[in-house]
Amino acid sequence: MRFPGLGALSPRRRLFVALSLVAILAAVCAAVAPSVVADLADNPPSTAGYPAQDQPGPVLLVPGYGGDTSSLTVLADRIRATGRQATVVSLPDGGIGDIAVQAGVLNGYVNAALRGASSVDIVGYSAGGVVTLQWLEQYQGASKVRRVVTFGSPFQGTTLASAGAALGPAVCPTACQQLIPGSSLLTRLGDTVPSAGHPPWLSLWTTADQTVVPPDSARLGGAVNVPLQSVCPDDQSAHGDLPTDDLVIGLVLRDLGTAPPVTPTAADCSALRALSR
């Protein structure tokens, strides 16, 4: 920094002025520093690429293949009972069209929710989890979503889609074809959450699933992966039972809170089921 006019002063007077400026700056810093420290304490800078975990916003629920919004009504109502806003996404083309197009519709819901909130939480059922993964990658969603929970989601595809494809496009339309193991869409997405700074992600599945085959196709690298039977061994829910399963609801409710996500164990079974009621 240059100060015009100092050059005209004698060396001794320039030294006096310089020392005076240093003293003034030190006093200003001493006065400002406490408020800066307080601001940092109240609003610590985030080193993660995702939103603050202590400020939960609206919850968006993404239905599975076929787009049946009623399948998520019970779960949405239970989330609302905790005081959170919950919206079930209505997918285009009856939920059987291009998953990338479905992700674009989800992005519209996210943008609308962010007009009144700093982040969203997303819950994806079945193919809705793949839509969520597509959205995260296609729309740089890591900075918008605080937490993600998916259940019964065929991130690695399902052989049921392969069987359908053998019967032709009338039986296996676009989304079905994209859920065939090794499809171009699944290959591009990969079986890992695509960002090192991604939000906490919980992926659930039931070993009794006969729609997503094999059931652990729901396993996703970088997520907390939990088969329901590892928590409650007596859980017999099939794929269609997942949205209303008391263990699934308990796990969703707990994970959407503000406490740090933890991997559930068999010791949590009763408490998680009770949480759903």
C-alpha cells in the first residue's frame, strides 16, 4: 500500500507516521477480531461439498418404476408428523420413461423447494433411487441435498428387467431397459456415489426382494449400506412392502434427523420399529 505525500517527509517523521499507522491498525484489529471469531463460531465454514447437517429442510420422496405416488403416502405422512414438509414427486411418462428426463423433473422440485430453504433431503424408492443418483450427477446435486435415503433401489440393475426386455419394448419400456444390469445408463452412473464431497447416503434393501434381483443390487459405494435383516432378522418385507415397513420408516425418520448418521445394528431393531409408530 502506498501513501502519497510521505515521500516529502523527513526520514524521522516518516518513521513516526508509519508507527502511528501500525498502532491504529492494531487497535482496529483488536476491536474487530472478537466479532469475527464469534461469527465463525456461530457459522463455521463447511469443508464438505454438501449443505450443513444441522439445518434440515423439505423432504422430497421419489417413487419407483411406474411412478405410483400413493406408494409413498404413508411414509410422507409420517415425515410430516415430525413437523417436516414432505412432497411426493410426480414423475413424467408414468414413471416408465427416460430416467434422465425423470431426473430433470426431480430437479424442478428441488429448485422449487430451495426457494424457501437452504437444502432438501431426498428419499428414493426402488427406481426412484436411480433417478436420485442420476439427478445428483446431472445437476450437481451435492450442494443442494443434505441427506439421501434410498430403499430397494437397483443401482446395479435387476434381472427382472432383463427378462422383460426379452419380451420387447411394449413390456419393457425405456426406464425398464435402463435398469438392465450393464445398461449404458447404469454403466455411466456406476455403483458409487459420484462425488467425494457427497452428502450422507443411506441405502436399504430386503433380502426377500424378488423385484430387484439380486437384492443387494441396492449396494452403493460411498453409502451406508444396510440389509433390513441385519437389523431385524425377522423382517420379511418384499419389495412392494418397503415403503410401509415399520423398520424402513424408522430408519428413514432417524436418518433424516440432525444427529450424525450411524450404521444400525440388531440392538436398534425394537427402537427403530417403535419410532415408526
